[in-house]
Amino acid sequence: MKVFSFLPRILFSLVFVASLVIAQEQKPPSSGEVDAAKKVQMAQGIQAKIKQSEEFMKKNSKSSLRIRVADYMAKEIGDVTDPSQRLGYIETYSKIFSDEKEKELVLPYQVDSLALIGKVEEAFKLAPKALALAPDNPLLLTQLALRGSNLVRQGKAELAADTKQYASQAIALIEADKKPANVNDQFWGEFKPRWLPELYQALGFVAFNAGDAADAQAKFQKAVELNPLNPNGYLMLASLADANYQRAAMEYNTASGAAKDAALKKAYGYLDEVIDNYARVIGVTASKAEYKQIHDQVLPALQETYKIRKGSTDGLDALIAKYKK
């Protein structure tokens, strides 16, 4: 999966000075405090803003504007696209704004950044606190689910339960069209069809690794229905069908009479599923450079399986052509 950060603001319209509305019980800010806060906003570039934040805190650490400046800076840091740079800025931010409430403002960006640079287990440790602060954040949930699924596939079974939870929560929010307030309609419209099938696929991998073939098949089937151009779901459906075929073939070898005929029919049914899903893989990967390796690996397997089932490859090209997109 490509490195993709979901958390930087997509649409954030802040009239900074107008937002400096102070609750009645707080001491109104002085003109010097307001001017110092304005300098943070007006500074050009994240490094200049951080420097002005330091200047603000040197003289105005008790200001009622402090939390608003911290919130503004947290969002500015969240807009940094490079996750390693973002983590560096978060570290600096946490030294400037050291109050726990202020540190919480950057926690979702910290979790996102850790996941993006491959420190997924660290991200998972911080995730419960970050999600407690923003429980309905489908962007962060999606990031965690996809990264967690990748590690589950690599043998990190201890991440499976949390990955399943995050993926399920993200799916529920996306399917309910719970767009975050700070995300614009265009981004949300692109996000849903791109990542919803990936989330179902993530659940499929978790179920597959847990040995729950029925749930895995249902999730992979949903994934390919939502995105029929992604070959990975078809590969997993073919793998599940092949496992069923192998079991049915063993039943056939030990059966006799009518039971043997039934076992053969069942085995051929599963073999047809393998062929169909392999053909779909070849169809959607044809002439696509990014899928060349998958295409070149699956094509010989498809040809061999088709020969076993049909006796020759006659008709195979027509089957593949049916699924070419």
C-alpha cells in the first residue's frame, strides 16, 4: 500500500483573530498577548510559526490564548505531509506546549505518523488514547486498520483483535457517511470508494489468518464487489477455493459409489471457483505495469488448473477476455 496520510486537514478555514473569543470566567487577553498570537499565525512556514510559538510562550505562558495557539499549531503540524518531519515537529511542539491537554492535540497526528513510518506497534500503543479523544475519526481508524492488517499477515497475531476493531469501526462510520467536520466533500467523496474495499480486505486477511475461512470469504467477496479492479481479493478467493478443492479431492479419494460421484462434483465446483478467480486476476492485471509480477505468477497457475479441469486450454482466452477491464 502506498504511503498515504489521512490526517492533515483537508479544509480548515480559521480566522485566527476572530477565534480568540474568551469565556467570561477567563481573564481577557492583553493587546500584547493578542499581538504575539497574531505573529504565530502570520509567520510564513512551519518553522517560523514554531519560533513565534516559542516567543509567545516565553512571555505569555499564563495567557488565556495559550490553548488556542497550541490548537492552531497542532493543526499546522498536522498539515505537514512527511511523517518523519511531522514527528520531529511534534516533539518540538511538546516541549513548547507541555500541558497534557496541549499534547493531546497532536496525539492523532503522532499516531498517524508512527503508522506511516512503519512503527505500527508504537502507534497501536498510543491509539486507544488518541481514539478516546476522537472516537469517530474514520481517517485515523482506517490508517490503523490497514497498517495493522499488513502486520497481521506477517505473523503479528497480537494485533489482530485491535485491527479488526479499528477496521469494523471505520467501515461503520464510512457506510453511515459520517464525514469528519474538518474534511471537505471532495476528499470524502474520493476517500469512501477508495478505502472502504481496502477495509473489507483488511478484515478478510484478519479472518484468514485466524482460520475463519467463511468470514474471510465473505469479506473478500465484499471487497471485490466494491472494487472489482483490485486483484488481491480475487487471489484470496482463489486461495480459499483451492483449499476447499484440496479437501474435496481427499474426500473423493476415500469415497465410493454415489458418494464418490458427489465428491467429484463438489471438487470440480471448487476448481471452477479457482479458475474463475484466477481469470479475473489476469483480466484486471493485463497490461498494467504495477501488477506485472502478479500477472506473471498467476497466468501459469491458471493455465495448469484450467488444463486439469478441461483437458486443454481451449476457451481460456475467451474467459480471460470476459474479465478484462
